[in-house]
Amino acid sequence: MKKLIIFDLDGTLAKSKSAIDKEMAILFKELLEVTQVAIISGGDWPQFEKQVINQLPKDTIFTKLSILPTCGTKYYQYKKNWVKLYEEKFTDEERKEILFNLNITIKNSDIEIKKTWGNQIEDRGSQITFSALGQEAPLEEKKTWDNDFAKRKKIVTPLQKSLKEFSIGMGGTTSIDITKPGIDKAYGILKLKEILKIGIDEMLFIGDALFEGGNDFPARSTGAKCIQVRDPEETKRIIETIIACETNNI
């Protein structure tokens, strides 16, 4: 079995920007009792606190959990408190270039957006995220807006040319994530290898966007075993299987 199980967050452990449910919280705690776990997602640190950390039982073994927000551009470990080990921030020039090209591409895409909830563009320091319906859009609205990714591809495809030195991927249900050159979920996995001293062949990545263009797709390039899931319910069944196998091996 694998020594490190790595998860995406939205669409994999929880519904978009929603907290993990009670069943997932219990399974996640039990998983940490048999193996090390990491989460890499496009959300920033506050999203991880709200969606995962604050939902887990108090006796969870947090020291075995690694958190990598903004697609791996940040890394947190628990050492009596949560500590940030690194952060790959944009320079002012990089930020200006991204925002300029992103705004032009959105305008030229002719994508119909009837209503938004909150800001569409969020600067997370080490990642700039475009959320088509806004940061606070209701889940039901987001689920049906671009379920085949066709709308976002109208933005991503030209951005991959105008911002070809940056990493660009589609995450969640309506978002596009832009990170520093070469920094994506593959970068985060390689950081896990370096910091945790765990080989790539001893890792398993689970995500809902492992298709080409999805923000989980770079994980495939590392050589780590990857499993595509439909939703958190399928993830639960996989976690149950891992726990059963690991328990039998103890």
C-alpha cells in the first residue's frame, strides 16, 4: 500500500467551497491513523480551515497531515500549531501581466454570465483565480454553469498562449487557477517527496479533475499513481478500501 495519500479538495473531498460532511470527517480521521495524508487544492489557507481542519475531530492526528493551498504554491504542516513552510508569491510584474491578459481574454471570450456573486478575480498572493460566477456563488448555480468545461476552455486556451510561461488549470466547478511558472500540483507533489522523504512510487493522488486541462492533471506527470473520482461519495468508498487494506497489513 501507499505511504502517502494525496487529495484534491473541491469535488473530491467536499462539494465546491463546502465543508466536508460528518462521514468524510470520520473517514479522514481514520485514514490518518494508518497512513500520511496531504491535500493540494486551488483554495487558499482559510478555505482549508473552514472546509476540512475545523470539521475534523479534536483527536485527529494532524501531524500526519500536509496542507498545500493554491495548487501547491504554499505548504503547511502541524507542529503544535499550523506552520507555513514556504510560499511562492508573484512579483509585481507577474501580477500585472496576469491580470492584464486575464481581463482581456475574459472580455473577448463572449461567455454569457447573467449574474455574479462576489468578486470574479481573487489574488491569493501565489495564485490568481478567476471564478466565473463570483467567489460567493451558490453551489447549485455553479454545478450547472460549465459542467463540460467548454465555457472555461474559451478562456484557458487563449491564456495558454498569452501567458504561456505560467501554469493554468481549471478547478472546482467555475474557476481557472493561474500560478507561477512550473508551479502546479506536480510541483506540490515533488515538494511532498522532498520534505516528507517519500518516494513518488509510494504516493497515490485522488482527484476529480485529472483530465487534460484540469488542475489535477499535472499530478499525472510526476509518475504518481492517480485515481479519477466523480464526487466525494466515490472518494469515501476509496478511503474505506484504503483503511481496510492498511488495517489488514498492520
